[in-house]
Amino acid sequence: MKPRDPQKIDRIHQATLALVSEIGLAGLTMSKIGKAAKVGMGTIYTYFESKEEIINSLYQSLKRKHAEEIYINFDKAQSFSPNFYAIFHAFFQNCYHREAEYFFLEQCRASPLLSLDSIVLEEVVFAKMNTLLDEGKAEKIVKNIDNNLLIGYLMGGIQGFITQLRRTDAKLTQTHIEAASALCLDAIKI
Amino acid sequence: MKPRDPQKIDRIHQATLALVSEIGLAGLTMSKIGKAAKVGMGTIYTYFESKEEIINSLYQSLKRKHAEEIYINFDKAQSFSPNFYAIFHAFFQNCYHREAEYFFLEQCRASPLLSLDSIVLEEVVFAKMNTLLDEGKAEKIVKNIDNNLLIGYLMGGIQGFITQLRRTDAKLTQTHIEAASALCLDAIKI
Amino acid sequence: MKPRDPQKIDRIHQATLALVSEIGLAGLTMSKIGKAAKVGMGTIYTYFESKEEIINSLYQSLKRKHAEEIYINFDKAQSFSPNFYAIFHAFFQNCYHREAEYFFLEQCRASPLLSLDSIVLEEVVFAKMNTLLDEGKAEKIVKNIDNNLLIGYLMGGIQGFITQLRRTDAKLTQTHIEAASALCLDAIKI
Amino acid sequence: MKPRDPQKIDRIHQATLALVSEIGLAGLTMSKIGKAAKVGMGTIYTYFESKEEIINSLYQSLKRKHAEEIYINFDKAQSFSPNFYAIFHAFFQNCYHREAEYFFLEQCRASPLLSLDSIVLEEVVFAKMNTLLDEGKAEKIVKNIDNNLLIGYLMGGIQGFITQLRRTDAKLTQTHIEAASALCLDAIKI
DNA sequence: CATGAATGAGACTTCATTCAT
DNA sequence: CATGAATGAAGTCTCATTCAT
């Protein structure tokens, strides 16, 4: 018996990611996924119940991975400022370098294919930021605005920034990072 | 396209907007549009060449309308600050109250259906902000960052803010507006 | 506008009937129905919601038609014997000459595609026989056995008889009819 | 077919029987058979060439078993009447108690999966009845009607009777058996 | 020999667009 | 010009059979 090949799940995920990057979520078809993943179309259904499940599982896996990566240099022992910068920096780099992944997430956001499970996952990313912002408020550094609104603002802002950055075809420089960092920090500072 | 009855174009646009709000861009079909607009399915093709054209023309019409609305209180004679606040306020209100319209735009943003024409239209909205930010820089109020990046950041930030605001089911209060306003202004200030 | 063509429903029904006769219910496909009915495959869905609905609507229409045909010479004013013979004769002829229709009904009987609606329709056929048998019992001609059991026995018997008749390739003769008639009548007589 | 483990053939047959009872012949899949028989899906192909062969071999095995059971009390030395009643009784009981088996046979009857081999097998069941009816005719008890037609009539009648019996949810009583017996005997008697 | 993962043809169904009325 | 019935390509998913382990 050929054992259920766990690597195939990844192949299917990667193929999906690449395809959406190229042809959009709307252009995604099962047979294209199969071809791109070098897997028979029917095989996909051994690992996923439906196209919807592929999308959702990839979405969740990316969200979780990003949450990890964003907080990779987060250090409980540290005070607000270094932690904020660490997270900002990681998020910015993430956004910029994992274009395909962020594009996929964005395509999914407004899709009816996205399950509730996937939608609430946002909280995973928000959790530590929440704590951090509370600390910033305690340190009298951060404005007294609801954390969710602050996080929404900051993440939306950075993504908007990067979207424009890409549109101008400019190479990412240290100056860009510092500019974005300044925007974010000044925005939330009291 | 022979727009014998220009009112029908509007009926089709409105129907499309309402439908996307309800069932998403993915669930949109020509027959549903026809039914909702109380127009025969074939009739649509008298006014639009294809489904794609409906989407794009609606997209462009909304973009243009928003651009107008956002700049409604913009006054060339004024200095940076009052103009910025006027625009901010108009954009914020727009985003918040025209949920269906912004939802439609968001659904379209990453869609392969969107033509280049539509994508470039972003500039219409950006144009006056560009001028304004230049003025702010001249007044030594605004950070020296590329205007497109600034605009991307600000608009992304506000939209993220409002998305969260909606998610919390909170009613919009003056406090919210002031909070968002402070975030935006402090962000770009030197 | 091309009006919904009621004749097409019939064309689809006839095509279905002919196909099942040839390739069985299991071999029936939508594209074959379309081809046989000279109708685009998609067109079928203008008139029927699904393959299941085609089957069920045809089933019900045949059942109703048969019920009518079987009772065509039934005459309330008459006594048991002439009515019984009239029904017997009509049923026998029906069974024999509408082979495709009875084959279709038989194929459906055990199919999971058949809806409850269709299954209970049996009663339509049973109704008048019920009355007739009651009369026969009142006349002390018919055995005192539950009507449903009697009807099941008689119809099953006749169909079994005809199935064998066909298997022998024999032409239907008056002798056959009289034989079957004698079997049925003697069976239920006191 | 290398029946190394003949018990597996039986397991597969039993699983098929149970599954058809539950989900119908149309819902039957190889993987379900494998699961129900606790046998790897591929293993089935060691014992059977195809799904069709499973169906046909089970069909034939049941037909043969029933033929045996029906004639279990048949006694060449006896005259028509006791033998007829013995066979009738056995057939009736068989029909009633082996519902799953008869359901399976019925599902198969009109299926394109059924091979000619299987269809012809009917004769095995008919053989002794043939002899018996000839005897009955010689004894001037049985009507002079072609044996095949008589057998078709009787078996069809009994099955119709039992189908209705089941539909009424009634428990089987001695009265029912006597009623059916009377119907059959009176039918064929001169 | 046993297993169930792998395969792809083919099933049902949808829908953008065309066309007859 | 208005209409919606007609069309068939294309999408998702199933499943008999094969094959690697």
C-alpha cells in the first residue's frame, strides 16, 4: 500500500498559491491545481474534501505561519518600543516578500468560499498585538483607542503603503522601512 | 452600446451593486442581474458588451463618484490643515456609510475581471491628495515621504480602522472619528 | 422572446423513455437525453431542475396516464363482473403494448431517485380497483382478502405472465388473454 | 480469479447484499464494498474481475440457493397437491423472510449489469415447477396453459402480494399464507 | 497476496452569451 | 429594441480500476 503522502498536501497548497498569484482566485480550477501539483485531479480529493477546503486550509495555514513569523522577535521581557518595532519590522518584511501569500489572503478575504473558521482566525494574529498595545498604553506611549481599531489601522496602513510601493516598481530600501515605521509609530503615539 | 434608455444603465448598476453586497462578486450572474434590474437578460447586452463591462463601468463610476465626494469640501484657497481634515472626514464618512459600494470595490480589486482602465483610475482619487500633500510638505507639516506611499498608507489605515469598527458592531461616534483623524494626522506630521 | 415550448417537456420525456428502454436507467445520462431529444443539454434545465426531476415527472405522468387508460371502460352503473373484465383487459393490453413504459416504471420502482411523491402515486391506480373489489365482496363473488393484497397479487401476476409471454417470443393471441383472465378471476373468486 | 481465501468471496457477497439493501444498486461502490467486507478495495479484484462480476456471481448464487430452498420439501413420489403446497409455502416464506435477497434480485433484474448467464438462470428455478405442473395437468387439476406463463403468473402474484403485505406493515399471519395459497391454487385449478 | 492511494474519464450542473420571436 | 429560451463549454466531483508498496 502506498502511504498517504503528507507531502502532497503541501504540493497542492503550493500549487494553489502559485496559481492564484497568476490567475486569481476566480480563475482557479481543480484540474489546474492537479496539473500544477503534478497530481491527478481525483487525487486531490483524497486529501481535501472540496475546492473550498483547499482554500480554507491554505488560508489558515498561512495565517498561522504569518502570526508566528510576525512575532518571531517578540520578547515578553522587553518594553513596548523594541517589541513594537520588532513586530512592525517583521510584518513589513513579511508583507513585502511574501507577495503571493498576501495576495492569496487578500483574494480570499472577500470570497464566499471562506469559512467562518478561517475568518475568526484573524484573532490569532491580533492576540499578541493586543497585549503589546495594552502595555504601550500603560507606559503612556500609546493613544487610548480600542486595540482592534488600532491594529486594523496599522495593518491596513502598512499594506496600503506596500501596495503603492509595489505599484511604483521601486526597490525596497531602508528609507522606505523607516518611513513606514515612522508613520506607524507617530500615528499611535500620544 | 446604444444607450436608448440611459436609466436602464443605472438600474443595471444598482442591481449589480445590491447583488454583490448580498451574494458576492463570485455569485453574480447575468440572469440575476436581469431579474434584479427588472430587465430582460438579453437587454443587458444592448447596454453592455459583457459582464466584465458591467463590473468595470460600475467600478469606474463609483471611483469617480467617490473622488468627487471625497473632495467636495476641498478648497484650493485654504491651507493644508483644513483641507486635510475636510478630505479625511469626507473619506471616512464615505467609507463608513457606503458600505455596499466599498464592498463592491474591494471585491473587484483583486479580480481578474477588472481591466487596466479601471485599475489606473485610482489616480483620479489620488490627484488632489497629491497636490495637498505637496502643500503640506511645503508648509513643513508633512513628512518627506513619497505621496503615493502616504496616500496608500492613509487610505489603507482608514479602511482597516473601519473594517474593525464594523466587526465590533459599535455605533459610529464622534470619538471614533476623532481617533481616526488623530491617527492619520499624527502619522504624517513631521 | 421564444416562448417556453411545452412540447419540449414531452420531447424530453419521450427521449428518456426510449433511452431507458435501450440502455437502462443506470445508463441514462443528461447528455444522451439532450441528444435524443434534440435539445441542448443545458436546455433541459429550463424545464427540469435535475435528472431526478425528469425521472419523477415522467414516472408520475405515466402512472396517471395508465390509471386513466386502465379504467377507461370502467362503468359505475355496471356490476362487478363486467367491470372487472374491462379493467383486466385494459391492464393486460396496456402492459403488453406499452412495454417501454412498463419497463421504465419497473426500473424506477427500486431506484433511490424515486421521490416519495412518486411512490405514493400508486394509490391513484389502486383507488377504483378498491371500490370494485368491495363491490365484488358484497356480491359474494370475491374472496375476503385485504384489497391491497388482492390488487398486488393480481397486478404482479399479470405482469409476471406477460414477462414470460415476451420471453417466449410468442405473439399475443386471444387464447393468452383468456388464459390470464381465467387465472385472475378464478384466483379471487370465492 | 485465485480464490485463495474462499471465505473472502462470501464476505464480499454479504457486504454487497447488505449495502444494496441500504443504499440501492445505484449507490453501490467498490470502496464501500471493500469497507463493509473489511477487505482492501484492491483485494476485491483478486477474487472478482469487476464490479459487474460481483453482482452477477451474487445474483447467480442467490438464484441457485433459492431454487434449492424452494424445492426443499419437493418429493417426486408425491402427487401434485402436496408438492404444490410445499413449494408454494417455501417460496412464500423465502420471499417474505429474505427481503434483502429478493430486493437485490429485483434491483438487478432490469440492470444492464446483469449478464445473459444470470438472466438465463431463471430456468433453474422453473425446472421442477415445470415437471410439477405437467403432473397437475395430467391429473386434470391444472389449467391447460403454458407452464412458463403459469409460473410467471404465480411468482409475480406472490411477490406482488408480499410487496403489499410489507407496505401495510402487517405482521405475517397464518391467515395471510392461507389467503395467498388459495389465490394461487384457485387460479391454476381447472 | 493485501492494501488503499492514485488516476482520469465521465457524470451532473451552471452560466455567459446568442438568437428566435 | 426587449425578451428569456437555447446553447455547450467548462466547472466540480465520483468512482471503477490500476499500481506502488
